[in-house]
Amino acid sequence: MKISATVALLVEVLTGGTWEEMAKFCDGMSQGSLLCLDSLTVYSSIIEYLTANGLSEYSFWTDGNDRVLEGHFFHNNGYAVYMGTPYWAYTCNSQQECQQEPLGGVQENCVEMDGGRFHYLNDVSCNEFKHVICQR
């Protein structure tokens, strides 16, 4: 998938792994990297592509993480991950009290596009199995 004259994406659903494994996978794919969602235009284009191609149920790693400083999510390029709406998912309890992600604390330090929640962002354990979108 090409999203601009300078950025191409590889959407990989045949394999998956931990955040670290998929970062290495992308690096091995022509020096690529995990997806950096640093613009709403890129984010919406990817969601449209995933929906149009029947990939809505898959969850994908992004490069976002708070492994350096808990509660402060950054992309691999050093820029802060956008917080709040329209990027991050909501979690509601049985009383319909809702909170917006990220809510994982020290146990959940990597960011996914959550296929179970319409690809809104969610913080999860970096050791979970997710698919990947690489960019180059």
C-alpha cells in the first residue's frame, strides 16, 4: 500500500509476533520500521484500506510505546504519540462507566491498532502476539 510519494506500507497478516519480533521483521524488510501514526490522514487511510480489504479483525503493532518513561508514549522518531480522541479506544465497565486508553500502566507499554475495537489505539503488553504494518 502506498500512502504518499515517499511512504509505502506492508500490511502483514500471514505472520505476527511480539512488538520486538515485529520491529525486527520490519527492519529486515528493506530497512523498514513499525508503523508510525503521526498524522490523522495516514491513520484514516490505513483504516480505510484495512476495511476495504477484509482485514478489520486483525490487530497490528505500531511503533508507539512508553517503555522509556511510563505514561509518556513516543514514536521511534522521538515525537510524542497523539493522545485522546480520535486515536485511542474507550473501555467501559458493566455500569457503563468509561475511560479512554491508555490504561495499562507498567504492564502495558506498547501500542496496537486494536482490531476488536475498530482499530482504535490501545496499550498492551509488548509480549502479546499481533500482526504488523511496516513502513518504509
